Amino acid sequence: MFTCTRQSLLSAAMQHAFPLLVAVSAVLGTVSGAAAQELRLLMVEQAGCYYCRVFNRDIAPAYKVAPEGIAAPLEHMQLRGPLPEGVTLTSQPFVTPTFILIGPDGAEIERLTGFPGEDFFWAYIGDIISTAQSQLAPPPEG
């Protein structure tokens, strides 16, 4: 008799989902270009920050799988902690959360200070990622 466990269901789902994830990754890689894959979104946060908690609870899980999160993965940094290696900012953040789009060279491209709500966040982050991708994309061959 067949016994179904949560682990066996998860294993079967992953076996079927993996080829799909590989195909989606390949398509996204060709659409957004190699340089765009090197973008990242740095989230500057601190303990006790209410808006950081709200973002991490409500937005971060969706961001991770959204096109924006695939193009510029989220990286967390403490406000008073060291910068990630190779990152240079135009100025030191002083408000949490602050979201900073980092380019392939580690330099700051653009930032959003504070968390003005989900609707504004998605529109603004989508726009700056799209702009960065178009600026980083190689010129069309002609």
C-alpha cells in the first residue's frame, strides 16, 4: 500500500518544479541581460524599526519571487553595521528602512528613503530597476 508523507510530496513537487525553474531562469536571463542580473537591492534596517518589520513580513517574501526581486535580489544591512564588501554609497543612510539599488560595480544607483507603502514601493522600485537595466544593457547590434 502507498503511504504519502509531507516529505515525499515535497520531494515530488521539487522534482517537477526544478525544470520549470531552470527554464524560467533562462528566459529571464535572456530578457534582462547578464549585467542586469548583477543588480541588488540593499535594505538598510535596524532593530526596533516598525516599518522594517512590516516590510520584511508583508513585502519581502513577495519581492523575492517577483520580477523585481529576480532582477535585483534583496540584501539586508544594519544601519550601524559595515557596508557589504565592494559597496560604495553616495551618502550614509540615516533613516530605516532605506532601499538602495546597487549596480554591478558595487556603486549606488538610486535610493528610496523610508517605506511609503506597498503601492509606491513597487512602482518606484520597478521603475529604478527598469531604468538601471536599460542603462546597463549593451547597445543593440546594428
